[in-house]
Amino acid sequence: MKVSLTVSDFLDRAETVYPDSLGVVDEPGGPGAWGRVSYAELAGRARGVAVGLDRLGVGVGERVAIVSPNSARFLACFYGVSGTGRVLVPVNYRLGAEEISYILEHSGARLLLVDPDYAEPLAEAKVPDRLVLDGATDSELFAAAPPGAPAGWEPDEDAVATLNYTSGTTARPKGVRLTHRNCWLNAASFGWHTGVSDRDVLLHTLPMFHVNGWGMPYAVTGMGGSHVIIRRIDGEEILARVAAEGVTLLCAAPAVIASVLDAATRRVAENRLVPGRDTVRIVVAGAPPPSAMIARVEEELGWEFIQIYGSTEASPLLTINRARPGWAALPTEERARRLAAAGPPALGVRLTTDATGEVLIRSNHVFDGYWDQPDQSAEALRDGWFHTGDGGVVTDAALTLTDRKKDVIITGGENVSSIEVEDALYQHPDVAEAAVIGVPDAKWGETVKALVVLRPGTTVTPEQLITFCRDRIAHYKCPTSIELRTVLERTATGKLQKFKLRAPYWKDHERQVN
């Protein structure tokens, strides 16, 4: 027997097994906030979305875009839209109006669901229908008791469930086609590896638009855990929610961890409790975290640190690095060093590197291809492997990322990983942010340059930072110059835009390597 795997399976189970359990705690004071919602009510509202889409004439396979911070409505759309055969297009609300308009047009979105804070900037976006998520305009769409039942859909696990756009660090964003099968298997694997259960309370510190919250909206729902919505990311507010709601699980980029650590430091200085010790696990991805940051999570917060590596094209889970029982006796610094690697492949993932060091992946949750871009699809999915564009080495079955391939610095014939140099810089207590790039050099071809943002009130000099690095890593890897900045430009999903950081230094060169 073969039964199609679809994302509706997760909410169906929650409604069947946990109808009266707390499903969602919506953001207090958010536009049209729902408050505290059971799984029975969440499932009813998801059906309301499906009935509303029927009424609007949005058919199976048509795209529904959502531009919104995290909300209970967003969570319901994973099921009311995708779960009934339509395609959800979760759009990064931090993008500019022109970029969002491009995504709406490129995806052929039939309907736009937009948060009130973003309705005016997107007023000119060309889309056939739109609804503002304000609790009034959209009240019929999210009715807790919809009139009638949704039209039927013959489940198809190979149908596209979500269309997720890449961050576009080097070009126009591409639409990643994630099928129901992709999303289902990613969520099951992710939930299994991180131990998700009906005892869990997930705080949505990760944007739901970001690869569908990495699949946790599915995994936690299917196991009957609770979702706590947070609209604005702030370290102190995160700690407050952990205490108030008994949060046990978070997913986040390293920048979010930094804000939580800063808030915890202030709490300690004020003799206030830092909540969650020995009860919270935090799953981190988006950039290789510095080992010093991992050590602080364990020592200052008392939270379990889990690192994953993935990509939008892989739904996103590829590798997972969780401390093994034998590591408990290791010194914190050594355990943190081991956790700083991307780790071994997740269940069902085949991982290797090619002759150039590029990471290649095979998995059931690797995407179906790019939306309306067959050439780019063929380039990424060739010879039976997904070509990630990342550089890495595999040792004892575990992956360590060395760089985006295009960011490897070759100085005097030696390869330098910018990640390793950044990790050394982050160990200095005065360094808040660091980006390491290669710049032209007459003698060495390229040389290592660091752009550094200092913590407020600190006065360390570039020369002192270079000496600090030379005490920790090979001298040829150390920055030959350091420039202090007030800010480092990032994408809307928090990634450093190194191609922009490099550009001024290479403007008089025909090639971006030397």
C-alpha cells in the first residue's frame, strides 16, 4: 500500500489526537491576534482558509503569497493553503517592495495575504486579489467555523506544497519548488533528530517564511507540541517568553543567539533569573557559529546547542550536529569546537564532496527544481546530486564547512577559510561582528582582510586584533589588515553579503580573484 504523504497529515493528527491541547499562543497585541488556540480551533480555521479560497476561485495548484511576520494566521496557511492542494508562497517581508513585487509576478501569485504593516508599501504590487491580515478584512477567510466543507483535493505527494524564494545574494531570487513529499520527510527527519514530542513548546524565533520555519511548524504540530508566536525578535523578550510559556525549543540564526546572550548578561548583572537552564534546546543554522558563542550558550544559558546545515533547496535539513553522550565529560571548549562543525548527514541524506571541494547532496527532501527556470534547475541538479555551492571537507562522516566556494581566499597559493578566521576574531570579547574577505595584493595575489564591528564602549585596535588572531591560528591565515565598521551589510535573512563587501576593493580589476 502506498498513501501519499501530504502536509495536511500533521494537522490532521493533531486535531485527532490532541483536539483540546494548546496549539498556538498568538503574539499578544498583534493585528487581529487569536490569543490561545486549541488544535481543534486551529484545524477549523485552516478549513476556513480552504473554504475561503474556494469562494475566491483560487484553484488547486494556484499560488497564494503571504507577506507577514510570524503569526497564528501564517501557521494556519501551511495547512489551509498547501494542505488543500494550493501552493503557498512565503515571502520574506524584510525585502523591499520592488523585490517582493518581482516574487509575486514571477510566481504568478493569484492572491496576496499581507500584514497591515506591509500593506501600504505593497499597494502597487500587481496581483489579482489581496487581503490584509488585520482581523477584519480577513475575518471570513480565517473563520473558526466556516460555512460548509472545502472542495475535495486528491492528495499527491509530488505536487508542489510551497514555493520558497532564495535570498538572492548574487542575483534575482529563485523560486524553490518544495513538494509535499519534500516537506513531509524533512519535518519527520528534523523532528526525530531533535526529539520533538507532545511535551515541547516551540518559540518561533525563526521566521516562518524561512524555508517554512525549517519544517518545525509541521513537526511540532504532528507531535502535538505547542507553538508560541513572537513577532519581533528581541533577546530580553525571548527570555521572557521562555519563562512565561515554558518554552523548550527554539530555532534561530547566530545573530539571534547573540541578542539572547546579551540579554542574559544584563539579567545576571541585575541579579535576575536567566530561564530555561537544562530544559531548552536551541537549533542553529544560517552561518557557521563561532565556537566561543556555542560555549557561552552552554555556560551562560545552560541550553543545549544543536547545529544544522541545510539549504532552501533541501527543505532544508542536510546535516545535524548534536552532542553525543560521550562528549559530556569533555571540557566546554572542546565540546564547543566539535559542535561548531556542520556535523554528520541527517537520516536519509547522502553527502560527499567533489574534486573542487564542493558539497554534493542526495536526499528525498531535495527540491523538485526552480520555478520556471529549467537551466538553473539542471545546473543545480546534475549527475544525480544537488550541487550546494558550499565548500567543505568530510572527516569521520562529519561535514565541516570551509566556505561558500566563491569566498575561499587563496593567498600565496594557500587556501584560507574565512569561517576559521572569523571564528578566531569572535573569540575576542570586544568583537560583535566580523566578516573576512579576500582583497587584491601585489605580492600574494590575495590577502586576508577583516571588517569588524566592535561591542559598544570597547576600544580594541586593529593591531591588537591581528595579534590576537596570530596567537590562535596559523599566521598565513591571519588578517593583514582590519577595518573597523559600525555595521556590516546583510541580506534580509541575516546573511553577510560578502560580494558587496568585496566589491570596493576589486572595482579596478577585471576578475574578482587575483
